Amino acid sequence: MQIRIIDTARAQSSRELSKRLLALTAAGGAAFWITDFLMAVSPIAAAYKAAFSFSSLPAALVAALAGGMVIAFSVSFFLFRFFGRLPGKNPFFKALILSFSAMVMIEVLSALGDPAHASVYLLLDTAMNAPRFLALGLVIGYFFEKQNRKVQL
């Protein structure tokens, strides 16, 4: 009897965590994609598209949506999993740390992918990715704090 109650509580807790994780992922992915869309229609995006050989705006936007969701899921998961171990007390700051850590890892991998043009990749890619990852981190931090306020009340 007692085991069934514990299993039910764990399953309910797991479902609640999954819902919260999905909400943060969707919000962060949407922020990443909206920022990408706004930048894609800006004049500065022409140099970026030329440097990274994006020939089609819709294809680039689909790739940004998929990438944004994966990055948002990763940031959200690590925010839930390691919240107490991250420096600072503010969820915004913690989400930004995770978001910009993901950006640094992506920048290093893209520089290693083509070492002959690493400086171009680092300069352009970092300038274009900083607003995306900033938006993603801020939105995830905001929704994380909002979710925790509801839970504590």
C-alpha cells in the first residue's frame, strides 16, 4: 500500500516536471526563433547568410526553430537539474549563464569545423548569436521564476 502511494507521488511529480520543462522549452525556443526571424529580415543578415551559405530564408528559419528548441530544452533541463549549483540567486542570471555557455560551446564547435575561416565564423556568428541566446536565456529565466512563484504560493 505504501509503495503504491510513493510510486503515484513520483509519477505525478515526474509529470509536473515534464510539463514545466516543456513549457520552458517552448518559450525559450520561441524567443530564439522570433529573434532569429527579426534578424533574418534585417540588412545585416545578408553578410551572415553569405558567410554561412544560407540560400533560402525558409530553410534557415526551420533550422533556427529546430536548433532553438534543442538549445532551449538543454538550457531548461540543466536549469532544473543544477539550479542550486549555479552561481547567483536570480533565475534570470542562472538561465543566462547556461544560455551563453551553450553559445560558447557552439561557437567553439563551429570554429573547429572550418579552422581556415575561424575568425570570420567567430566574429559573425558570435555577433548574430548573442541576441538569440540573450532572448532565450531571459525568457527561460522569466518563465522559470514565474513557475516557481506559482509552486510556492
